[in-house]
Amino acid sequence: MIPRMSDQCAFDEVQLPLFAGKEQNVPSYIKDHRKRLRERFLAGGGIAVADYELLELVLFRAIPRQDVKPLARALITVFGDFSGVLSAPPERLREVSGVGEAVVTELKVVEAAAHKLAQTRVIDRPAISGWQALVDYCRTTMARRETEQFRILFLDRKNILIADEPQAKGTVDHVPVYPREVLKRALELNASALILVHNHPSGDPTPSDADISVTRQIEEAAKALSVTLHDHLIVGAQEEFSFRSAGYL
């Protein structure tokens, strides 16, 4: 059950300007706590703070005049950890008492920044020689999704990643994929190779019969057009499944 907070503990959510000055009209004990937490974070980075404290740092701007520790702890309780909170759908976040549009915006900005950072490490770079960075990127963008998503990584003749595009979104255990559309897009981008990626919200990356079937269909269609299918990755909560490593390709 999602925690609910009493009216007395309701959060006064007021989003600050992007470059906000000092917090105004904030009780001294909250100011002191925020100062100490910021100093600890700046001195030691993310490893120096717990997940709920890192979340507090994100929430400071959205809720500038109240203690956000209870909300941070409530979010961690519901979604498991910091990553789970960031990747939670907005509608699920709003179900937690104290979360409004300013909080949702702050969390989604941080999530987008994390995705952008991971993407810069793989886009326009060799995909095969930078395989671990590519896997890390896929994990960052897909591992915590609550529904399945199918993405295609398009590579040029030198195996440079030239595009990463979501092809379809599905339910908690199914996503529709059409080989014809996959190859059509590859031709439009003049791609020479593909890497397929999708996630399993259940956390178990073991391929289903449908996963194996659609992979073979795409592989056959790609061969007919002289496009190489390098791999199909299934991203789980803690690990990934590689079709090539498992001998399916």
C-alpha cells in the first residue's frame, strides 16, 4: 500500500527558479540539515549519502520550505531505491501523498539527465569495442521500466552507433514488434547493422518463445537486405541476456 501522510504533514510544494538564491522563510533546523547534507554530498559524492538522502537533495528545490525527509523515505519505500523512484511513471509517483507536479518535474529532469549522460558515452562511438558502456546505457534507460519497450540500435559500416530509437511500447509482459518496420527504418538510416534491445519488467531476462521467434524473423529479414544483426539484449532488473552469447545468433 502506498504511504499516505496526514494533512498536518502535507508538503508545501513550490518549485523554485532554476537558479534559485537562498531559501527564504525556512526554519533554521531545516536550513542546517540541508547545509550539512549538501556539504557531505559535495565532499564525498553519491557514495557518502544514502538513497533517501540523495533523493532529499533532489527534492529540496521542489519543496523549499519544509522537511522532505519523510517524503524521500516514503518514495524509497514504494519504489525500492533511488533508481526506482527516478524511473517510476509520473502517474505512479502522483499516487504518493506529497508528490505534485513540481516533484514529478524534478525527478524526471534528473532521470533525463542520467539518460543523456549514459547516451553520450555510446552514441557516435564504436558499439562492439565499447560493449560494456552500451550495456550500461541499456540498463540505465530500460531496466526499471514497468512495461516492456523494444529499442533498436542502428550501426554504420564501422559499427559506430548512429541512432537509438524506441520502436514499440507494450504491457508488463508483451511488446509488439514488426520485422518489416525494423528493417524499413534501418534502410532509411542507411544502417549496416542492428542491435535489438528490450526489457523484461518481471526482472527475469530469460527469453520467451516469442522473443526467440521475432529475433529469428528479424535476422532472416536483415540477411536478405545485407544488414547484420549483432545481438539481441534482454534487460532484466539485475542482469542482461545476450542472444549471441547464448548461441541463438
